[in-house]
Amino acid sequence: MAISYNKLWKLLIDRKMSKADLRRAAGIAPNTMTKLNRDEEVTLETLGKICGVLGVNIGDIVDLLPTT
């Protein structure tokens, strides 16, 4: 399975929130933010922090894509 965080980026745009704002609010390390930008796996703890800041569920920020 591949991961896409496109839903997260769209949500940030809708809320007029920058990636840097999210990183600071959620207490995410810069290297973790880089993983998100590259659609790489991050921990459930990190996703939980993001969801807590945004008031959403994990399904609202992550898509699991089938691999070919």
C-alpha cells in the first residue's frame, strides 16, 4: 500500500494554514514533516497529533493507495 497525504494538504489550504504552522502547532519534528511531504510513512502518534490540532479523523488526512 502506498500513502498519500493530499487530503491533509487540501485541508490546510482550506483553513489557510501553512505547513510550518501545522508543524509548530502539532509539535512535529522537521524531518517528520519532510516524510509527510514525500508521502512516506509516519507514526500513528504523529497522525494523531495532526488530527488533534485540526479536529479531524485520520481518514480525513490520509489515503491508502493500492500498489501495482
